[in-house]
Amino acid sequence: MPHPLAPLFDGAADIQREIDRRDPDTTDHAAQTAGVINTYHPKRLHLTVAEVITETATTKTFRMRPTAGEDLPPFLAGQYVNVFFDGTSRPFAISSSPADLDSYDLTVRRVPEGRISNLLVDTLRTGDSLATTGPMGTFHHNPLFHGSDVVFLAGGSGVAPAMSMIREIIDQKLDRRLHLLYGSRDQRDVIFGSSLDAIAADHPLIRVDHVIADPDPGWTGPTGFFTADLIDTLVGPLNGRMVYVCGPQALYPYALQQLSALRHPRRRIRFEANGAPARPEQQSHWPADRDPTKEVTITVADKRFRSPRNRPLLDALEDQGIRPETACRSGECSLCRVRVVAGQVHTAQEAKLRLSDQQFGYTHSCVAYPMTDVEIAL
């Protein structure tokens, strides 16, 4: 009887017989692949506070080591981990160097009404444990597109990813220039102040300019805010250099306005995702007739509850003990994506939605706000 493959092409039967003679492949390729993925992109890390470093009166750095002695996954300077705490989570940038994988440094600053940041600063002690995601985020240097001469505008704790980038340049001996313009409220509020000054003095590729909004008498450095004139004075012609921006939400539209005034192209500006909008009703596409404080009903499976329109769906779900997977809480990573089965939501402009999301009713719950009574499918 001819071999079943014989009609397909000449020699097919000989090839099939050779295959049949070989020992079967019993390797669990799926498990191997899953192991590699989990090594580099773990869903959860379990970390212990090895050291607490007081940076300023409002800021601490928590040096986190793996609880069970496992290796920490590599990360790109500028990335963050999402910290799970008190029934919710918040992302915090890693401020240590990617060259040191013995620990991650998480630099946390107290902010007004900051639920998790304030709890961490007030209560986290050496020996305490935290669960986090693995490193993630797109706010990092890409050598193919960002070039070797970059500018970083940082405000407040937005200096944390800049510090990681600076430390990487030093530790890896990279041929990359970084000019940091660091804005702080006053001299006592400067995070990493002495370290940054020492680095700039010893490393010609790193330049640091502190800009103080409310300086003490005797301050001789730049003051005020990152105006176009100040950026031009300190940095000189941008000439298409990549500009990173990280800090409080108010910094982003202001920095974009000033950089645009310098005719700097938008594609050469990178903003770090930094939370849901504090006042979503101020966005231009918020329906003018919808009171942001009015409560509506949210239905998830067999659970129904009330929440104000200006509270993100993700926060409202967590209030009820419903915890979708999440990381950035800024509309970027899409892990908290949910489907709106019925009703209407306002999706903030921060959301990085797929092209098909609107067609099929999906939104990112961290930056979505219920306008009417809504039913949500997780």
C-alpha cells in the first residue's frame, strides 16, 4: 500500500519514514516557555523592605529585596512596579540602576490626599513585605529612536525615573548625555539633591539644573517654572533631542505648551503615565449636563452599588472588594480593561484604547467614569 503522503511530492514517503524512526519529542515546550516568560515578566513579585532611606521630610526610598531569595527580573531605566497595598494598588518608578538586580529602590513622596503614598511613607518599616507586579511601562530610553543626547524635565517625585536613567549611564559607562531640569517647591523638597550634584560634578555627560519655585533668600539658581525661555536658557537649542517629562499632572499640559512654543516636535516628547485625571469633568469631552458628584448605579454580575460619576470605575470596583488586574492606573497598560454591557461611560483622554474597543464596548476602568447607570463585564 502506498504511503499516505506519497501523492503529495516525490520522496514524501521516505521523509515520513525517517520521521517515524526518530524518538518522539517529549519536551514540555509550553512549560519551558511559561518558565522563561515568568522569569522576565512575572505577574507578581514578593519583596521585603531591606532598608528605608529618608530623602526629605516628605520622601522615603524603600530598598526592596526578594522575599524568597529569587532573582529579580531585569528592567529598563524609567520603568515602574505596581505596589499592592490596603486593598488597592499604585505604580511607583524604580529609582535604582538596572545594573543592580539585588534590589529595587522605590522612592515614594507624600502628596496631599495620597492614600497609598502616605500610608507607605507613614507605616512601611524594615522587614515589612509587599506584593508588586514585575517591572513594566513604556517610559524608558530607546537607543534606536531617542538618540544619545536627551533632556529630562522632572517635578517632585518625577525625578525617580530620571535617577534610574542617570545611574544606568554611570554604571554601564554609556556614551549618552542627559540634561536634567529638576523643579522643586523649595530647597528642602529636593529629592536626591546631594547625590545629583555629586554625580553632575564627577560625570561630564550628566548635567543637573535645579529650578526652585519658592526659593529661600540667598538662592542663586533658576527660579519659578519650566518656561520656554528658561528651558532655552538652560538647555540651549533642543535640536530635536528627546525630552522626557515626569511629575505632577499639572506639569504635563504646561510643559507641552512651553516645548511647543520652542517649536519642539510632539513626537520628540515623552510623558510618563501618572494616574487618572484629578478633575475629569474639566476635560473637553465630558458631557456638560452631567453633574460629576451625582451617584449612579454600577452592576457587575449579581452585585449592584452606587458611586459618583467622577470616581473611576476601577476605584469604585475596588471599594466593593472587586479587584480587576491592574498596573499603571493611568489608561496605558490595558490590564484593567472591562466591557460596558449597558449604559454610558466617559473615557478620559489618557486612555490608550485599541481601535476595536469603541466598536465592542471596551474601556480602561482606571480612567473611565460612569455617566449613567452602567452594567460592567469583567
